[in-house]
Amino acid sequence: MFLSLILIAASFCGTFAHLEGPNVCIRQETYTVKARISEEQPYQVREFVWCLNVPPRCSKYKIKHKTVHKDQNLVRTRPVEECCKGYAKNAAENQCIPVCSNVCLHGTCVAPETCQCETGYGGPNCDITCDKGLWGRECQNECECQNNATCDPFNGHCSCNRGWIGEFCQKRCPSGSYGQDCLEECRCENGECDHISGKCKCHSGYTGPLCDDPCPIGTHGYDCKSKCPCQNGGTCHSVTGVCFCKDGWTGQVCANRCPFGFWGYNCSQKCDCYNGASCHHINGTCECQPGFTGDRCLDVCPDGKWGKDCTNNCTCQNDAKCSNKDGSCSCAKGWTGKTCNERSCPKGLWGFKCQNSCQCNSDNTELCHAWTGECDCKPGWNSKDCTRPCPILSFGKACAGTCKCDNNAQCSPINGTCLCGPGFTGKQCEQPCPLDSFGMDCAQKCDCKNGATCSTETGQCHCPAGWEGQQCDRPCSNNQFGMQCKNKCDCRNGASCNPVNG
Ligand SMILES: *[C@@H]1O[C@H](CO)[C@@H](O)[C@H](O)[C@H]1NC(C)=O
Ligand SMILES: *[C@@H]1O[C@H](CO)[C@@H](O)[C@H](O)[C@H]1NC(C)=O
Ligand SMILES: *[C@@H]1O[C@H](CO)[C@@H](O)[C@H](O)[C@H]1NC(C)=O
Ligand SMILES: *[C@@H]1O[C@H](CO)[C@@H](O)[C@H](O)[C@H]1NC(C)=O
Ligand SMILES: *[C@@H]1O[C@H](CO)[C@@H](O)[C@H](O)[C@H]1NC(C)=O
């Protein structure tokens, strides 16, 4: 019986339709079940045992148990799903829908006692309609809604479109929000949301769906549409496009070198260079003006050099000064011409107005100075008018050289070359002629016989003993003998003597 009761309860439970969706409330419901309960009930029994009494039976009590069955009402609880207050089951009995006690005529019941009216209808029961822009029982009021918001025909309340807010939908969503009732939060990082769609409109210099990417290198501005105009490696500000120039460059688009006298970052370094020099616009190395040199262009070109980096050779002559800047010559007095190599007077004349005639011997003179009239003699000549040859043992220009010749040789008054006498040779006439030659430049051959030697100067033969004659080719005669046949033979009786030793 007890078991079958439980079963009935279970099957009753199973017949509840299961509710889905919102607005379902759960209540604990109590119920009673009848149950038969069995119980051990104690009872007393009297027994007789043997004892010393009279009669010898004594009574004794003992507790025993018996099972009794009882019907009992048990109170139980169980959860029951039911629609929350204000809701009722729908026709299919599987959901809870709100209940509006008055029917929503042109609308739907969206919450307990709340009709949501179709557009154009209003009032608690959505039974009021007015022409667009009007509201009230008699549609006597004008709607004040703006921005295409619809107006409740019952009370004139505005229901705003996405992106608008305010009593009359007159305000855009405040910055940072968008959408229906401005409830969405704007996520643009460097830009503004469209108040209706939430789409980001990036600030100048940014791009990407959330405007979190700076413009790609080389572009800037709104939508990164502007191309960077910076030259020479300059980069541009992603927002404004202003150029940041590399060292040594300046100008709006970095197209200009630093102005004269400046270099480096932002052209803010001053050149440390002198004599009008500027410096390299990037690294500050001095770039000297022509005619100057040194790290800081402090030095004038060395003598004889001119121009940029002093690489040109001066071509000025006759003691002219050479400009270190352009190599031009400032001639000394008496000279003219580009390189000062021309006399400033016609040939044979000299003086301030070329009014004097030169007194120099024209054959022996190199130059009659056009300013002073002084004679510049050719080598080998001397004296005021170049008529006197160099004194002995001197030579050359102004007879300033001293001859260095041996064996009494003369030297050329022009170039100092030794002019050897007969019998000598060598640069300084220091060597006698080689054997078997003699005379000027040792040009002649000796002609001596019988082992005679020959004078290198004259070619005269020195005969050995026993020989005589120009070429020593004759033996001594006339009973003579010995060197130069000077000795008389002393042999008797007609005997001849040895011509060498007698
Ligand atoms: C209102 O709606 C009309 C037509 O739908 C449209 O042309 C107009 O731009 C809208 N005005 C506003 C402020 O949304
Ligand atoms: C670069 O030079 C300009 C003009 O001299 C100056 O206005 C600017 O502040 C300088 N910029 C920097 C970073 O020094
Ligand atoms: C500076 O730059 C110029 C040109 O690039 C180069 O010739 C020169 O050697 C540089 N000077 C220094 C000190 O780096
Ligand atoms: C200058 O003279 C030197 C030596 O006299 C020569 O080596 C050099 O080439 C010359 N320079 C010029 C530019 O003529
Ligand atoms: C030196 O001068 C003489 C004339 O006096 C000439 O014959 C000779 O060739 C000259 N020598 C040189 C090396 O010029």
C-alpha cells in the first residue's frame, strides 16, 4: 500500500508540463502522503516460575515486543515550477508570458500590465493613434521629438533613434558612447565614434578599425592620406606632417643644407672655422676658403701654393707675390704680364716712364732691369755693364763660382767646366793622360821605340840607355854609350863598346 502511494505521487509529478524560458518561479509546495508504519510495541507478560514460597510458584513480569501497523499522514515538500507574478502560461503551457489585464489593441504585452505599441499607437492599451507629429486624446498636441524620433501618441514621449538622447532626442550621444540610448561604449583609441554606428573616425595621424595604429611611415594626416614630403632622410610627424630633418639638413622639407656657418642636428651647431670658412653641413669638418688650410683654416697656404686646399702651384716669376686665394701675381717693379715674366719697358729701355736707355752690353747681358736699369749679366760676365769677363778662377752668374781644376787648368767662365792643359784629363784635370797618349784631351798617340816613354804633355820620347833620336830608334853612335848616349866609350885598339853600358 505504501509503495503504491509513492508510485501514484511520482506519476502525478511526471504529468506537470516543463516550463522553459524566463519568468519561471519555483515554489516549494507541501503535500501529505498516507503511509502505513509498523512499530515495535512493548507489552508486559506475567510468568510463573518455581520458588520456595507456598505455593512454590512465584509470578514474574517480563517486557515483550509486538509489531503493530499504523496509518500515518506524512508532510512532504516538493518544488513546483510556476510562472512568476504577473505572468501566465502560454497556450502551449511551456512558457511564461506577461499578462496585461487590458488587451493591447495595437501592440503586444511585453511585461506585466505593459503594452508595447506598434508605431503610431500609444496609450496603456495601444488604442490611441494620431497623425505623425501629433499626440494626445484628441491628437491635439504637437510632438517635440527631433531627429526622426517617434512620438508616443498617448503622452508625447519621444523614443529616440540610435545615436540620439534627451527628452526630445535633441542631443547626440555624448563623446565616448553611441547606439541605442547611447548605451554602447566607444572603443576608438585615437578617434571619435560615430554616435549612431560606433564606427571609429580616426584623428589625424592614426588608422585602423580602432584607430590604434599610427600612420605608416611616409604618410600622415587624416586617413593617412598625405604623403610625407621630407627629403634627405627626414621623417615626418604622423599627425602634422612636419618634417624632422636628419643632421645637416633644414627647411620645410629638409631640402636645404644648413646655412653657412652651421651644421649638425637642427643646424644648431656653429662651425668652428676661420678665414671665412664654412664647415661640412653634416659633420662640421671645416671647408676652407681657397688659400687657407689646417683643421680650422687658420693657416695661409705655404709659399708657392694657392687655391682650394692649397693644391695649385704658383706660377709667378721674378719675385712676384702670389695670391694664396687665386694664384694671381703681383709683380715686382719692372715686371709685368700674367706671371710677371715680361719687362715692363720696351727692349733697351728702363725707368719709371721707360725714359732711360739700358747701358748693358747686349751680347753679355741677360736682362736690363726695367725699373732700376741694372744689368743682369750672362754667366761668365761681370761689371756694371757686363763688359768684363769673370776674373781668373771664377765663373758663372755674377762670377760667383770658384774654379776647381787641378794641374793649373783653366775653367769655363760660363759654367766652370775645367779646360785641361795638354797631358791631363778628368773632370778636374786631375789625371795624366793614359799610357801611349799625350797632348790636349790626350788625343795624340805616342810614337817612341825601343821601350822609350813619352811625355804626356809634349809627346817627347825619353829614350832608354843606348838609344837616341826623336823616336829613340837609333843606337848610340860615335863611340858613345848610356843614357842619351852621353858617355864616351873607353875601349882600345878599335874595339866597339856596348851602347847601353859601355
Ligand atoms: C530622417 O529621416 C529621413 C527619411 O528617412 C532622412 O532623409 C533624414 O536624413 C533623417 N534625419 C535624421 C536627422 O536622421
Ligand atoms: C630647431 O630649430 C628651430 C629654429 O631654430 C627651433 O625653433 C626648434 O626648437 C629646434 N628644435 C629642437 C628640437 O631643438
Ligand atoms: C665629413 O663628411 C665628408 C663628406 O661625407 C667626408 O668627406 C669627411 O671625411 C667627413 N669628415 C669627418 C671628420 O668625418
Ligand atoms: C705642383 O708642383 C709639384 C712639384 O713641382 C708637382 O708634383 C705637382 O703636380 C704640381 N701641381 C699642379 C697642380 O700642377
Ligand atoms: C761649359 O761651357 C763651355 C764653353 O765655355 C762649353 O763648351 C761646354 O759645353 C759647357 N759645358 C756644359 C756642361 O754645359
